[in-house]
Amino acid sequence: QVQLVESGGGLVQAGGSLRLSCAASGRTFSNYAMGWFRQAPGKEREFVAVARRSASFIYYSDSVKGRFTISRDNAKNTVYLQMNSLKPEDTAVYYCVAQLAYELVPPFSRASGYNYWGQGTQVTVSS
């Protein structure tokens, strides 16, 4: 089992920034691909970003590419999501996800491709 705990959500004005953190425990962190999904009210969960241990394996959704940056600190068992130039449409509950790296297959945007989910953290962007 992998336990994921997100933090860092909050209220921010449009154009502002937030950094989300996700602390993982329970298994060897470096063996897992780590990512983020989000879910806005009345909408399906949406893929945001995913990263394996290697920095060469990072994918973003088109909606956040160029504004959000995913990174991981394997020594701290933590994955981050730096969110810049936030827009009201970024308002959602953000979920940290994890999946054994060798079991993660394309398309990486499928929610069903990730076995482990955090409880979520709310991000609200005001206009």
C-alpha cells in the first residue's frame, strides 16, 4: 500500500501561484510514477501531470502545459505541483496519484491507470 497526503491548496487570485505537495509513504517511492489529477464541480476527473523517477519522463495535459510544473524529491518521498498563472478554470480538487512505474502504460491520462489516490486538496482561483 502507498499512502498519499496532499497539502498546499487554498484560495488565490487569477494570475497567482500555488505549490501543492504530496507526501508518500509505505513503499519505495522511486519505484512509483507520481502524478496529479483534478476534479472541478460537476466534471469528471482530469489528468494534470505525471512524472516517473527520471526527469525525462514527464507529461502534462495541454490545459496546464507551460503554466504548471511537476517535480519530485525522491529523498523526501514528495512530489510537487508548481502552479503559475492560475486561471479561474483551474479551480478544482487536486488529487495526488501513484502507480508502480512499470505498470503505468499509455494513455497516462486515464484515471483508472493509477491505483493510489490521496484525499485531495482544494484549489480555488478567484477572478
